[in-house]
Amino acid sequence: MKSIVATLVLTALALLVGPARSAEDGPVFLHDFDAARAASKESGKPLIAIFSASWCPPCQQMKKSVYPSKEVQPFHESFVWAYLDADNEANRPIMSRLKVSGIPHIAFIAADGQIMGNTVGASSPKDFAKTLTTVLADAGKGGGSGTKPAASQGSAPKQGSGRKP
């Protein structure tokens, strides 16, 4: 009887915790912008808001090959990651505020809510890791303070407006 109860308790805990994640799975993605913003503010970590769609080949390539890559894996815990469906009407207001006009659109937002910059289009794991390095360095200098370098595709984010979304 005790072994049955123990098995049931362990099974229930496994269901509550969810499946184990590995680096190959990529970062843990939130799918609600407001929840991601709140998690960023609470944790003090910058937010990566990725606007994507199931029909977008570059978006799917990034999701499959870039975010879980060995080059990007060291950054998984340094950011709050939000993966947002560009076709979802609930995401339209934030897409408008962030001026999303093409996908994949990746917005970098400091924990204080200041927009640090963005990239549009696919990039390699190596280039995306360089971008994340720049974003983390800039976040340590005060977030959306306007100290960002000008963007080149896939290396550094475009400078943000210093406004909050």
C-alpha cells in the first residue's frame, strides 16, 4: 500500500513540475507578454520578446536551430524569454507599440521596461549569441539608456527609443 501511495505522489509531482527540459529544448518560453514583463521586472533580467508565426520559415528555423544551440544555451537563464504568436490578436497592441513590421522580430527590453533595441530576420547561432552578449553588457550599463551601438544584421540590436512598451 505504501509503495502505491509513493508511486501516486511521485507521479503527481512529475505532472505538476512538467517534463524535464534540456539545453536542446531551448530556453523556457512564456507566451504572454504581460506575464513576461512582470517576470522580467521581478527577476531583474532583461526580456527577449520574440514575435513569430507558425507559417514563417525563418521563425521556425530560429526556434529549432538558434535558440537551443550550444552558442545560445549559456544565455537561457540570463533573460526572460517570451515567444509570441504574431497572428494572435491578443498580441496586436504590443506589436504596435514595439513597431513590429516583419518577423521574426526580436525585441530586447530592460528589466525596468526600457526598450533596448531589436533585430528583424533570422541570424546564425553565433551572431545571435553576439547580440545577446551585447544586450547583457548594455543591460548592466543601465538598460534602455541609449548606449547601444548601431545594429548590423545579426550582431547588435538596433538602438531602442528609451521608451517603455
